[in-house]
Amino acid sequence: MKATVHVFLKPGVLDVQGKAVENALHGLGWGGVKDVRVGRVLEFETSAADRAAAEAEVKAMCDKLLANPVIESYRVEVG
Amino acid sequence: MKAAVVVFPGSNCDRDCKVAIERSTGAHVDMVWHGDTELPAGLDLIVLPGGFSYGDYLRCGAMASLSPVMSEVKTAIERGVAVVGICNGFQVLCEAGLLPGALLRNEKLKYVCKAVDLDIVNGQTRFTAGFQGRREAVMTVGNGEGNFFADEETLDRLEGQGQVVFRYQDNPNGSARAIAGIVSDKGNVLGLMPHPDRAFEADLGSADGALLFQSVLASA
């Protein structure tokens, strides 16, 4: 089963990379752009038997390694 | 005194740390591979060195914090052994949950490499007692992700309990409250972005780092 994990800095944590991209977009004429956040996407296959098991497994991976709860939040998609 | 420096794949200040500790204190220093499941007996100090463990992939220090040797480091911390995480080592300690907070990308996105003036906020720790009441120190930073972050409540607690040890006089990376180094609530774990291992004799521009290692020796 395929899993996709989206990891972003939590709201309130300054995303300097997002700020730099936002400034670049403004410089190119897209002045209406705001609140750019740069995150990370991970894709992988799991051997979990079903959707619920896959979700539980991937969440455990996020808590253990893929995201840092002090600064990041994550969203999991499976199937 | 007996010390160990942990070597992760991608560490690059491991030998600097060994030389700095040996020359500052005369202590015997063992190098410990990250995959080891045992630490040498009778350690007074464990150093997690600077560098780019695991290529800084995923998040700085994230994968190193899960290395086999880290469970031994945790056990040593519980026994009261002194641990210093320098730069990437500080990131590893935060990722491992052994110190509060996290290190974010520098506010101005630039890698900063220069000598910095520090205030010694708490001179009573086992890492700063050797400064003998001095209020300032000079060390070198070299980081791209040295921007210390913690929520306000945690920052207040760190300040209130004397856990902020070093503060930048001229904040080079956007760190919350200009924090450069903190200790754990029990006081035996220090994490700092500036490098005492790059400032341990006058020829390097500052010998203040030697006082940090000597402080640990004196308290051992």
C-alpha cells in the first residue's frame, strides 16, 4: 500500500524558506502571494495488510522519526 | 578524567573535540562509533561533536538521535554523567528529547561562520564554573540551522530555572531570546551552538573553550 506523508512547520514557527520563496514570487510580479510555507513530502510503500493498519504504522513512523513534534505537524495519506 | 567523543557518519569535529579535550585537560579521550552498544567504563564526559550527521538529511540530528549508541548516552545521563552536544551535537540532543526545543534554519538563511561574543548567563553550572565569575566568553559558531526555537512557556521555564547558560551578544541566527546554549533541568547535559573545540587556545583566537572542558574536569 502506498503512503504519502506531508510534513510542515507548525503555524507560528517562522518558515524562513517559505519567506524567501514568497519574496522571490513578489519580485517576479506575483504580488498577491502570501503565507508561503515550504514543507516536505515523503512517499513509500508499506506492507501493511489494510488501510487502518497502514495509517497506524505510518503515524508511528512520523512520531518516531519523520516529524519533530516540537516544530512540525504532519498529514498521512494511504491507499 | 575520562572522556568519549561519539562519531556519527558525517561528524567532522570529532577529532577537533578529542584534541581540544586532551590539550585543555590532559584527559584520556576515547572515540566511540555511533553503532556501538556499549560505552567505555568510568566516563566523566561524553561529547556529541559538530558536523553533518547523516548528511543533515530529513532534519539535522534526527537520524543520529536514533543511533544505537544514543540509548547508552541516555542511560549515562540518567546516572549523572556530563554530556556536551556542540552544534550538530546540540541538534542531536534536542532531537533525542534530551534537551528541550529545536534548532531551525537561520533567520537570514545564511550559513554563519565567525567568532561570537557570548554572555555567560549562568556561571554556576558544572560547565561554566571554571570561568570563575567571568561574564563573557568568545567562541566560534559555524551553522546554517542554529536558530534555537522553543515555545514561550518553555523559554520562560528555561530562563526561570537558570538553564540558559550562554546568550549571544549579537544574535547571528535569529535564536529565540538570543539563546546560544542551555543545560538540562538536572544540569548535567549542555547543548550549545558555539564551538568550544574551535576556541581552546590563544592561537585559535580564543582559549575560552578550554575553560568549559576544564570546568567539567573539576566537577568530575
